Amino acid sequence: MAKAARNEARALSIDLASGRETELFKWLLACLLFGKPIQTEIAEQAYRELTEAGLTSPDAILSAGWDKLVLLLDRAHYVRYDFSTATKLLEVCSELKRTYGSISSLMSQAGTATELSRKLQEIKYIGPVTARIFLREVRPIRYPRKPEA
């Protein structure tokens, strides 16, 4: 699995604090790649290949299709998991759109970090590792701890 110290949103130039849909989706995309037992550098390169190709929304991923996703993943040397990851990305984006419309909408329906984790894991192909990576960066922004009185 990717090393936790390196797979951070800011290392990928993702501005989660902005709250913008594109930034939130790019972080979800990165987490889906980091959730596989693959070298961090390869997951980062796969993320860069996908985003440089403009695949920064569910619609863009779905429009790209399986063949283009495999091509981009292969270019990043994400070859051991290229077919399964292409399938996973398409299914996650399809279910995200169908069930919630967007990652922002999914997040707005979750009142707590625990609920967000549960909702994420209800999406096929998102397991506890991917949810944990996603929440590690989103939790402090979306669900800040209230100071004790």
C-alpha cells in the first residue's frame, strides 16, 4: 500500500480547503489509486496522468471510457492493476453520479465523519482503506473538532 506520509492532497496540488467539487473529486480519485497495494510513486504518477488528461470529474472519467483509462494507467506503470482500476473508476463514478450526483452532495448528506465513511463504503469498490485515506484529509476541514469549554 502507499506510504501515508506521501499521499497527501497538498503534495498533489489539491486544494481541499477551497471546498470546490473538482478539488474534492480529485482527492477521491487519488484515494482510489492510493487504496491499492502499489508503490506511492506509481499511484502519484497515475493520478497525474489522469488529471493531466482532464479526467477531474465523474463525467470526464465516464466519457474517457475503459480503454483510455487503461492506456493512462499503463503509461504511469500502474500495470498490475490497470484493468481492475479502470473498471473500478468507471463503476465508482457511475454509482456516485446515480446515487448522489456529486462528491459534494454525498458529503453534504453526511453529518459526521463516521457517516461519510459509511456512505463512501456503500459505493462498490470503496473499502475501509480508501475511505480512511479520504477522511484523513477531509475530516479536519469538513468536521473540525469543537474546542472544549
